[in-house]
Amino acid sequence: MAETVYDLAIIGAGVMGLFTADFACRRGARVLLLDEWRLGDPRAASFSLTRSIRNDYLDPVYARLAFEARKLWLDFQRETGESFLIECGCLNLAKASITPDLSATYAEDSYRVLAGLHLKTEAFDRDGLRARFPQFDVDLGRLDVEAGFLHVPPITAALLARLRATGVAVAENTTVNRINHRQGRIAIDTNSGERLAERLVLTAGLGTNALLAKIDGCDLRLPLRPDRPSESKYLIPPPAKRAMFTPSRLPVFAYLDVGIYGHPMLEGKTPGVKIGYYNPPDVRTQVTSITSVQSFVEECMPELKDARVVDVEGADQCSYDLVADDNFILGPIPGLPGGAVGTGWRGTGYKFAPLIGRTLMELALETRTVEDISRFAPERFEVSRAG
């Protein structure tokens, strides 16, 4: 019996790998999905309860790509019949007693970017905020209207169901020993035997460099490092207040100048309002009185002062793969014809997942990508052999 040769093999079955497989299946490709764990494993960086979906980046390229990805999320939601995209908006906050130059805050800068791209926004002064969002005690709010958050478990379930229905070959608990290009095909030597494919995509997160080291003739190593928020808490309001912290009343919110982001509570699905404290390297955080989730609540969200506080643990913790130059890594693998890689999502990548999946499929199976991804090229980190 002839050995199966797949059109595309994907190593790494987090959300990026799953969407890559989904788009490849739609194109009619024969797909093999390999993972060192099991599909939907809680250790994967994309395993969580909720993730933000927003356009309010300081970089117009990321803002536009996020908006394009949102369209694909809406398509996926329609196709699957699931309701996982909660469109409550994302409110960026600022308070003069904390960051005195309000005009130079993330809220204002990202608002200008969104306005420049003609995306829907709303601006609030202190009085306007108190009227619309009385949960906050701040001086300025800028709302990214076409934003909100994703409820992750039904997304993972829908992707797995679609892939199983289309007959994707799945190899779980699979260790890759060696990858080489042989007779025009890619041979993947694993603990369960050799697999052959015409094309290969790596979506293995922080495990990417270990895989690149197993590719014959590939010198690429990527400057990735792990990170996670300093603090992540659920604040559970008393019963009389719960309604004001649900998505119908409370948007996703952020005060990124001081490292704060938060999600409304999703009744019956998350324990409470999720608030994280994190200082990402690509945002210019300031030394202020906000040094924790609790200090943010005391100064900016007093309606939660009487909430019960519990640590976010397990499935809803966040894991980030940071990149030295703070840009995604997305493109062909130098030294491996037919190979492509996507990694380095920096904790902000989940919202881009369907766009990334489509782009990786295009890299592997088509001659061009819809999006210009030149700035994300992996080869920017390749060590030159000249000299």
C-alpha cells in the first residue's frame, strides 16, 4: 500500500494551527495535524476562557489587521452557529491624577489611529463616562466600538468538530525527531514513524526553536521568550451589583499606560470581572500609583471595592511568546522549501487567529498572501553566513 503523502502537515495544534488546518481543508487539501500534546490541551497558550478582540493598536498596521480578523471571526460565528463573540466594545481609560498628560495617553493615541482608519469610535469626558459607564472613576474614555471579547471554549470545540468532520489526520502525543526535504517532499520523522507532506507549517509557539533545530540545513533561530502577567484576578461583585458588570453594561476595558486590562463577567461561564496587571515591552508604561489590580480598583473602579477577589488560575491564565522586536513572526522558513512558520504572538495574537490561519494556508498552498506580511518575515532574524 502506497504511503500517504499529505498536501500540508501542521505541527502545533493551538488555535493558529487549528485555523490553518481549517482554511486548508476548505481549499480541499489533505491535511495532517501533529502535536506533542493532545488537541485542545490546557497547556497550549491559546487555551483560556476569554480573550479580547479589539482594534485599538498604536500601530495602524496591527489595527487594520485586527479589524480584518474580526470579519473572519464573524464569518466563522455565522458558519458554526455558535455565539462566542461578545460585542461590548473596548474602553481605553485615563485619569489625570495617574497619568497627568491625558493627550499623550494610550487612550488618546489609539483613538487617533482608529479615527485615521475610519473605524468606529466614541469619546467620553469625565461626565460622559459617569453617565454611560458609572463603574469607572476616570477623566477620559475612548471606546473602540467594534470590539469586545471572545468566549474561547466553544471556538476550540467548533474548530475540532469541523476538522474531524472533514477527515483531517490527527497525530497527538507526537514527538518530532527530524525534518528534512527529500525528493521534493518534506519528511517528518516522529516517535510514531515517518510522515510525508508537500508543505509544512509550524505553529508551535515557544516550542518553535526546538523544531527549527530539527530541520536539516535550517540555521534560523528566533528571539522568543516566555512571559505572563504579573497578576490576574477575578473580582466577584456582590449579587446586587452583578448586573452592572456584565457585557450589556460593561465593555472590555484597559489602562495600558499602567498595564491594566479587564473583561466583563460572563454569567455562568466566568467567575467574575477579570482584571490583569501586565507591563508589555511594546507599550510605554509609566511609574504611577497603579502597581497592582487592587490599586487600580481603588483609584479607577470603586464599584468593585466590595468585590470578592480570587486568583485566575489554570485554564484562564495567559502565556505570552514575546519577540525581540515586538513584531509577529510569519512567513517562509529559510532553508526549507515549502515550509512556513507563525509564532511570536506576544500575548495579543488570539484575536488575529483566523487571519493568521488563512495567511499560513496561503503561504503553504498558494503563491501569494492576501495581506502584506513582509514586515513579519522570519528571515529578519537569520544569521548571515557571509564573511
